Amino acid sequence: MWEMEAANVVCRQLGHEKALGAPRNEQEYVGICLGNVLCTGNESSVLGCEIGEWITGHSYEESSVASAVCSPTGNLFY
């Protein structure tokens, strides 16, 4: 369910203008994940999106972990 609308919400929440992409990660991830995230694109935070479930402590396959590539803002976050 991860689309550009969700990536745009995440990027704006982090202080960027917009998302440039919403790719799937090419690695496994272990930690806390949001399952089945559905955003309209108008939310101010990803927590305002419809979230199917919070998942913790599992290892996720490549196809189930998504990311957001954000536009540059002039601010660097490390």
C-alpha cells in the first residue's frame, strides 16, 4: 500500500518539500514497522495516515519494507 502519497507525508514531516520517490528497500529490516500504511497525501504526519498495525521485533522481507527519498532542503540531518 506504500505509494508516493505516503512518501510525501513522511518527507514533509521531516521538513522536506516533497518526496522524489517511494522505493522498496533492498535489504531486510529488524525493528519497529508500520503495517499497511495508507495516506491520502494531505496528512501532516505519517501517524495521521491509516495504519493497519504496528509490528515490532520481526525480520521483514525486502518486498515489505518501503522508504521515502526526499527532496533536498538545504538542511542536513545526520
